[in-house]
Amino acid sequence: MHNKIKELLQFGTVGAKVAIKGWIRTKRINKQVVFLTINDGSCQQHLQVVMTPSELPKELLNQLVTGASVAVSGCLVASKGTKQSVELHGDHLTLLGSAPDYPLQPKPHSLEFLRTWMHLRFRTNTFGAVFRIRHAISYAIHHFFHERGFCYLHTPIITAADAEGAGELFRVTSLDAAHPPKNPDGSIDFRADFFNTATNLTVSGQLAAEAAAMGLGAVYTFGPTFRAENSNTSRHLAEFWMVEPEVAFNNLDDTIALAEGLLKSLSADLLKTCPEELDFLNQRLQGHKNEADKTPSMDLLERLQFVLEQPFARITYTEAIAILMEAASNKNGTFAYPVTGWGIDLQSEHERYLVEQHFKRPIVVTDYPKDIKAFYMRQNDDGKTVAAMDILFPGVGEIIGGSQREERIDYLKQAMQRAHIEDLNWYLDTRRFGTIPHSGFGLGLDRFVLFVTGMENIRDVIPFPRTPGHVAC
Ligand code: ATP
Ligand code: MN
């Protein structure tokens, strides 16, 4: 048995005999002492190990380099340094794995460089913090929904339904790619495929979640989601993680309240569970700001407090367009996509203008034109808009997209026709038998992690990112 460094630093008593295992981050050596800092992944901090060089064979001493793994046992003593309360005076050290030519040096590396060593970046302070935070948020999400009586629903990853009614699908097939069976018109005959029909990786668990909510009442999904959109941005992954609650009898206002409550609760939890990680990332961000001064002006903790304390601003799409039309950035041509009038889709630059320049806090935009939104959203009485809502965050843009669902079968059928959606008879059954108002939303986990960590690229908040042209590891 060995001890976790996190526990030793928190609860270790001076004089205790302990044993640790971990990776060397730094080594300093002089005639009398060797100082090693060891990290075992349990926390942000390293444990300092002090040894006497003369007691270690020379060959072993040379192998104690950054990246090598060791087991050390000895006695905890009060630390003379100010950084931590205790350090370990080692009397026995075993080299577990040497690390000649280890590519990561104990100095700041650029995130781009670390992306070329994706499988080793877990061993850096930055990525240790990011992934412990990602874990804490995931755990808090389950806790949030469990506490409120939601049922965690495992929706399929392979599906024959395309929830968004758009392209962007990853095909799943067991057909021979070189010689697929063909229809007389030359198209591929998917009836000969594994499922006797064309299938793809899920783009959303929503339709399945709707069916479940209309029996279980309140459900949520939390799983990987796949979109083959060829958008090489800092906010899009081809494989990302989405949280999708769906609640029977909720209207749009209820779902907005649920979403705001979730984001606030996650922020509050994080301040309690990951103070050291946040502190580390905050310092990192401040350091960068002094260099380039292009990062958001608030520090990380202020940003979380801000999300917690301010009610989100709420505007309609129509109001958003009016604000954007009047914006200086629109009039002087700074926007890459000029805002020409009602009906356009909001681009990320527009969303960020509204959040960062105009309202200076998270905002909820509601009631979008039906033509730019998905077929399942409930049509408003004006005949032009739907009961949709997007939540926009500073630095990230859209973090949540949701809506009240169309529960009236005639409207739903019309919308499906407009979107050329067939083969969803099972979905229409949910409206044929005991239909009810219901609502839900999708939260992009990776985008929320991006926001709270202050990282700038979504590739740096997921262990092994999948993006166009990249599937390392
Ligand atoms: P965007 O307009 O930013 O591409 P979207 O409107 O297509 O997003 P939705 O279908 O509303 O996204 O999905 C719900 C949430 O899932 C989004 O608000 C976002 O947080 C997240 N999300 C969507 N697409 C991606 C992606 N490719 N990578 C990471 N997160 C995503
Ligand atoms: Mn959306």
C-alpha cells in the first residue's frame, strides 16, 4: 500500500512513516542533498522528497530525471519551504521506470507543442488541472440531476435517426467500402447493410430522451455525440460530450430556469471542489494576459462568481437582431458576417458581441425564426418563430441550445415535411398517444469546461480530441 500525495499534504502528520509512488517533475542536486518533486496525479501540488545522494548508487542517481517513475518511502517532516506544510525524507527509493530523452521539460511548453505529445500531456500541471476539473463537473452533473429525481438514460450511439434533419453524419456501416451493393440507380443499397438500413453515429440523444420523458417524467442523457461538420474552429469537436435533460410538462420558461440553475450549481460546486486547480489555471491565464493582453479581462474566479451572482439577461432573437443592426461593429464592417436583417442565423462573432460587449454577462436568446431551427421546436402563435432558447457565454458563445418541443401532431408533421424527414413514425407515436407539453436542452460539456478553465481551444479540454484531419491516439 502507498499513500496518495493529496492526503499526505492535507492530513499528513510530521513523523509519520509513509510511502508514495509517482513521477518525477524536477530534480535539484548538490553534494549533500537531492531534492525531487513528485506528482502522482491526485492533486495539483507536488510532494518534495529529500534524499542523501551518497546513499544512492551513482547509476540510479543519473536515472532520476523528469518523467521517470519512482516509489519512495520514508518519514514526513515539516517543510522548511513556504510552498507546502510537509516534505518526505526518503530512506528508500526504487526506480519504477526510467525516462531517457523524455520530451517534456520542467518549463512551460506551448499548448500547440503539447498537442503533439497528447498521450504525455496528462503529466503536466495544466492538463492535470483541466482533467480533474472535467471530472469534477461530470460528477456534479450527475449529482444535480439525481438530486432532482431525474433518471439517467443511456441513449443509443448507433442510430437510424438524424435529430437535426441535416447532414453532418458519420455513417456506420459494415458494407465492403470497395464493393458496396448498389441499387439500379447506382446509389448504395443500405438494405444489405448490417441493420438493413443506413445508420450513423448519434448527433443528439434528444428524440429518444423525449420518448423516455413521456413515461419516466424527467430524464437526462450524458454521453458522446458525433458531428462530421467540417468546421475547424476552436469551439467544435467531431466527438464531444453532451448533457441533454428532457422534462415532461415543462414549458420554455421552466427549461430556461433548469438550465440557468444547472450552470450556476456547477459553478458553485467547482469553487468548492477544485480551488487549487482553478487557482493554478487562473495564474496561468494572468501570466498570458500580461504577455499578449488579449484574454478576457476577468480572472477565472471572478468569472465563476459572476455566473453565480448575476441573473442571466434574457432577450428575444428579434431584439438581438435590432441590437446587432445598430452595433458599431456592424455599421463599420468589422463583422465578417454583416447583420443584414431579421432571419439570419447568428454567427459566433454576433453571439460574442452580445455577451461580451453589449450585455457583459451570460444571456438567453429566445424565439428564433423557425426556418433556422430544428423541426421539433414548438411553433409560436406568430407563425414565424419557435419556442427555442440558446444560452450564450463570454469567451465561448453558445453553450446550451434548447426548446419547448412541438407536441401538436399536425404542426409536427408539417415541420417534418418542410425538413424532408421521413421514417420517424415511432416519434410521431409519442404525439399520437397521450401527448403533452415538454421541453429540454443540450449542454456541451466541453464548452462548459472551456469556459471554467479559461483554456482557449476545445482541443485542450478533452483527452484525445477528434477534429477534421486529426485522430491522434
Ligand atoms: P453551434 O452553432 O455552436 O455549432 P449547434 O447549435 O449546432 O452549435 P446544438 O445542436 O444546439 O449545437 O447542440 C447543443 C450544444 O452542444 C451546443 O450549445 C454546444 O454547447 C454543444 N455543441 C454542439 N456542437 C458541438 C461541437 N461540434 N463540438 C462541441 N460542442 C458542440
Ligand atoms: Mn444550438
